[in-house]
Amino acid sequence: MREQISLNGTWQLKGTASYVPLRDKSMETGKPLEGVTGWMDAQVPGGVARALYQAGYIDHPYVDMNSLKCEWIENRWWIYRREFDRRDIPAHRKTLLHFEGVDYACMVYLNGHLLGEHEGMYEDFAFDVTDLLQAAEHFVLDVLILHAPDEMGQIGRTSQTSTQKSRFGYKWDFSTRLVNLGIWQDVSLILEDEAALDDLYVHSDAADGMGLLHISGTTRADGNLPLTVAVRCAKDGTEKAAATLPVQDGAFAGTLTIPSPELWYPNGLGEQPLYDVTLTLRNGETVLDERTMRQGIRHFEMIQNEDAPAGALPYTIIMNGERVYMKGVNITPMDHIYGDIPAEQVSYQLHQAKRLNVNIVRVWGGGVIETETFYRLCDELGLLVWQEFIQSSSGVDNIPSELPHFLTLLRQSAVHALKVKRNHTSLVIWSGGNELMDENRKPMTLENKNIAMLADLVRMLDPARMFVPTSPSGPEAHISRTPGRSHDVHGWWQYQGNGRQYSYFGDTDSLLHSEFGCDGMSSMQTVARTLSKCPTKPERMKDNDLWRFHGDWWCTYDREETMFGHVEDIRRYIRLSQWMQAEGLRFILESNQRRKWHNSGSIIWQLSEPWPNLSCTSIVDYYGHEKQAYYWTKDAFAPLHPTLDYRRLDYAPGTAVELPLTVLTDSGIAGNAEVAWSVRGLDGATYAEETRTAHLAAAAVNRAGDVAFVMPQTADGLVLVRLTVRLGERTAVNEYYFSCENNRPYRAAASLHGGHLTARALETSPDSAVIEVRNTGDTAVLFADITDASDEWNLVRDDNFRTLLPGERWQTRVQWSRRFRIGFDDFTAHTTERPILTVDGIGLDAPVTI
């Protein structure tokens, strides 16, 4: 029976100059050659940088500009060492030393014997060590990792990329330069008998009330053996179907039929039941190998959008006969040191996506092919996966590399990814890479040699999934004003200004918007962790080295000056910046969804970031703090959501304003609803209101009349328009903020003060509380949010950033858990027994402790 012995855990690590490990003594002196570092503990899976930090060789790379002092790491060779004894290894016919992923090029030695070399971080490799294990009792395993290859960062020539190494670590707009090296995935000894399973492919379908599990694979065998594969499908321990498949010429295939299956749906549209599919390889009655995979049963296809122009790709997902509007986020690696990401962090972040009402994640081609932990969680949470192969634009040119060695490496990593990830229910789309374009900046097509090779591989190894040549795809890379040319488009990533933001994104006819964003500041807590001297006022990034180092492209200083006027206080500035990020993103999401089925999806750039930026397009900052845009996105992606369509934020007093009101619904959300709107001042005064009944169709864009009022002259120049929809037990609220002023329209918010909130816990338990917040003052508090002042706890809030007019109250549940390690921060020093919950907002002079 096949066994697997993990070699993960604590190894030893030592750094050297290049080639030094290939000679044990100096030619000139005859003395032993010492390394750059002594031996230190290192975790496997893991990376060199974190081991160096824990051993005291480097300062925290993410504080100030310390990462500059770490760039030497990528230019050294590193020896990973693990010792073990033969008595710990059960006797088998064959023993393989198996590496799931080494970053990047390595040489592997066992007791000084060179087993072989490997290049590439995405495909596994193994060495047969059966005979070597019989030659000694004690073993020293050395993995010599060579210095990182020279590769393109964000700015360069895609046509000259020569490796399959993750490129974001060479510097991207949301990252620093910190090139990872290390054993980033599992290491094990695999013990086999005379045969083993290989190249397994299990995928599902559903038709005519039956579930179908298509199963195929190959075997590795010593000689021509009478092998069979027993396949069993079970749900919660109960067998649902079974069959025995003969192995012929080293291959097997068959289909299991499951009557009346429980169907798997994307998040928000149904449940995610998973069946256990067990494959058992036998030689007669002898069990040689056994693998279990978890599969959801679903029917997946993609169709043309409504009124799609001729030649457009099918961008609309059909799952179990229902159209699925893609509500998505782009995923970058969660850290520069991606081998050191704990499973708790992966789970927490993907649960953040689920709570965001997301149903698809796009795994960006400049990052990594995600781990099995990531994919298993996506299967469980109902998060569809769009996985890109490891290619991305580079600015100077974006033409896919056709260098012969690169194509060999690309094929190898693509084949491995296809054979492993195809067994996950969540996977629906493969893409050739990110923003790959020709010399005229038009998206690449199948006519390109590189892209054609990948398309052929998908067609051969995973024909059940969609392949797109690149993202964006179609005639244009960005939104075009020429009708019919905006297919899958990208951009833009910053607020375009009052007026242009709304005309540019409100008048598009794109079929799919798979990447766009808006930048905003990180939380005050993240700013305080990132800069050794916590700032008290905002800075233009071009004027401050530290700010530029942690944000560069994403300076919002001038935007905030234009919208709010000058702001001196850093805490107020952060809140205003996050408001504008939320406003910019929400409009794009609502505008796209108002064209649902003509437009098939909106995928935000980006969920999180791999290192702490002061400002970035992420809606969750590096340390896991959810920005205001996170909650406005959550509302915009909700199953029931009222929206206004507008083209500017300012209207002169006395202007007749008439704005279309539309209610967006998901599948299963339908019926007669109460639709109400009101126009309010920040002092709580009501200037106009109306309530009507509207019939809402499911999975539809429902026009529910207009919001018509005369723009009032308020004392502070700000007006809140609040929309409320009640359908059965569901209530959805949305709020818009308009101004009487064209110049710095939100100026009043910058100086709003004198607000008064009271807050208390109504119900408490060891890990949660129901919080009630009341506005007991005479002016509004904008976007009240609940945080943990100690920053030692992860918080999960049902909702947040809630505006409270005078006399209003808000109740929400807050759950908490101890922080897990994030990157170089262990969060093991605890000074609190529970979170120090506070509520803050625009208009409060100081946070209120709950």
C-alpha cells in the first residue's frame, strides 16, 4: 500500500556565495569555505527571508524601507538540510523523494550524492532513492537553492521573460522588491509497491436529474499486472455509487451515475455539497494505492452575453441551468513570502471573499498558481476560480515570450497545473495570462504561438473548462467609446474625478469587466505598523520617500484636496480617502450590474495585498483590516440591492434632480417589495421622501421609478439620499452623498465635528457580542466603524461603516478570534483577554470605547 512520510517541519538553512557549495575547500589556502551565514532553523514549507528574520540576520523587511537592505538575499545560494534515519522508513519496493515545489532552481543531494537538478517552482519532481536508502542507516538531505534568476518586474519586456518564476516579487505597484527563495511546498518520501495511481482526472456533470462523475487516470507499474481500480462515491459516509474499472495499457476510465444528486452552486446561489470519491488500485485482492478526492456535482457551461457582437467569446457562466453574474475579486499572492503563509490566513482571506458576496476569484498571472489548500477552500466555500498561467504584461512590451527555453518551462508548469487543479469543482476558467497584447496593445489571440500552445494543452488535458487567450480579451484592452468593441476589458484603477468617473463607467457597453479598481488609504493601525515613526498628517508620496516606498502610484493626496480641501489630521484623511475609494468602486459595480446579462461580470482589482502599502487598490489591507470599500462592495454584490444612476455628485440648490432607481436581484429573490427613498440633511432634516410598491423579478434589473426632488440648500451643503427596499424578511439599504458645491463638493465632511455616539454591548459571549450604537447628538456621524484598538484580534462584523443621523441607532454582531501569524509578524504577544472595541467615524472628535 502506498504511503507518504512528510519531511516538512524544521530544517537547517545556511547561506553562501554562488558556487561555494560545489567546493568544500579554498584552492588557494586549502581551508574549508565558510558560508555567508551560520546554520539556522528554517521551516519547510517556507522561505529564506523569514528564517533570516527569525535568526536576527535582517530587520523587519516591511517596516520603513528595510526591504532595500534585504535585496542581497536573492543573490546568494542557500542550503536547506534535513537529517533522518532509515529505521523511520517502512520497507517498500520503491521509495521516491518527492518535492511539491521548490523556488526556483535547485540541486538535490542525499548523503553527498547528487540526485539531480530542477528548475521551476510550479511543478513537482521526484527522485528514486530506493537503492540509496539501503546503503546507510543515517541520511543527510541537502537542497541547494541557487540565486534567483534575473527576471522582469512590472516594467520590462514580456517578450523577454525567460522563467516561470513569480514576477511580482521583482517589484510591482502593490509590492516591494523581495524575491522569494525556498522550499515553498511540501517535501515527502513516497513509498510504493509494484504499482501506483497517476494522472488522475475526476470531474462532474449533471443532466436529466442524474449526477455524473467522469473518472480517468493512468498507473505506474512494474511489468504487466492484472490491475483494477475500484471507484466509490460517498456522501457523509453513505455510498452513492461504485464501480470497478479495468486497467488496460496502463490507463483506466469510466463514469459513475448518482441519482438525484445534491448539486454544487457558487456562493450566494445555493449550497456546496461535496462527495468523497475514492479510487483504490488493486492487484487481485492486494491494495496498492488509494486516493480520495472531494467533488461537487454541477453542470457548467459558458454562453454568449445578450446582444453580444459577432465574434465575441462566451462570457456568461451557466451553472446547473442558471445564469451566474460574476461577482469577483482579483487575487494577488497574500505575501511576498508565499511559502510561509499559514493555512489560517488562507482560510480567513477566502472567508472574507465569501462574506463579500463574491462568487469568483481571478488568480492573477503575475502571481502564483495557487496551492491545494487554496483550491480546497474554494471548493468548500463556493468560490469559482479563474486561474491564469504565469504570464503578465510588462509595460514596455506585453508580447508573450516565445523564447524556446521559456516555452519549455511554460509547458511544464502548465501541464502540472492542469493535471492537479482540474480535479477541483471550483475551477471554471483557464487564461493564458494577464494583459498579454500585441505590438499595437491589442489583446492577444490564439494566433500567437505561446497562447495557441496553452489552448491546446487545456483542450487536451481539461476540455471541461473554458480557456480565454488572456485577460482582457477581444478587440480592445480598455473601455472603448466605439460600440461593440469593449468585450472583456480592464481599467481604470483610480477615481477619474467628479463627472468623468460617472460618464466613463456609466456609459460603457463592455461584456465583462475583469479588472478595475480604485485606490484608498490603509487603516491607521496598518500605517502605524508600517512606519517606525507614526505620522500625524498626510503626505504627498512624491514628497516623502517612506510614503512613496509604500504606495508610489497610489497617492490620493491631490484627489482628496480636490474633493475635500486641505486636511491636516491623518486619521480624518484616512477616512476620507477610504470613502472616495468606496464611492469610486461602488459606482462601477452598480453601473455594470445595471446591464446584467449584457455585461456578465465585475471583478475588482484587488482583494488584498502582499505587503503593507500606505495606499493601494486593495479593499483589505495587508494586516487584514477591511476598508470602507469592502463593505460597500459587499452591499453592491448582495442578492438584493437598490441603486441610483447619476453622473455627478453636485447639484446647485434649487436644481430639479431626477435619478433612475433600480433594484438588482439574484436568483430566487422576487416578489412585491416596498421601495422607499428619502432626501436628508446631516442634521436629520427630511427634504423629500416617497414609498411605493414594486414587483421585483428574480435575477433581474428592476426599474422602480425615479428619485425626484429639488436640491435643498443645507447648512453644510451636503445631502444624503437613502434608499430602502423591503422584500419579505430581507431589507437592503443604500446611501448616496450629494453636494450643493461644485468646488470641493465634500468640503463639509473634512471639518465635520461635534458628533456624539454612545455604544454598548447588548449580548456577549467569549468570542462575540451584539453591539448597539446610538447617535445622541444633533449632527450626523458618517461611516461609523467598529475596530479593535489593541489590534490583537481578527474581527468579523456583520456590517460596518454605517452613517447615523441624529437619533438613529445601529445594531451589529461582532465576532473575534486571536490573530494568526501574518508574514514576519507572529502576533504571539498578547496584552488583552478580549478585543478593545471602539467605534469611530467622520464627525466624532475621538473614538468611543464600547
